[in-house]
Amino acid sequence: MTEMDKSWAREVERRIEIYDQIEAKDSWEGRMSAADYLALLGLTVLLVAGFWVWGV
């Protein structure tokens, strides 16, 4: 194994540990709720309708 492979293997292990810790907490920071998805849908509809009216 080369030095680059060893350092990459350590980095992968470090990332796995971090994701395991996040999963164990059972609370993802920045997770979107149903209200967020509805707001995103509303903004998308508003944007599409706005461009449609602008193009008419």
C-alpha cells in the first residue's frame, strides 16, 4: 500500500466515524421539514407562473 492509499484509507475511516456519530444522534442538522418542502413548491409555482405571465 502506498502512502497516498494509507492516508486516503484514514480519511475514509474518519468520515465513516463522523457519519456514524451523526446517525447515532438521530437529529440531522439542516433536515428539511414538510413546511420547507411546501414553501419550496410554492416558490417554484410562483416562479413558473411569473415567467408564464411575463411571456404572454
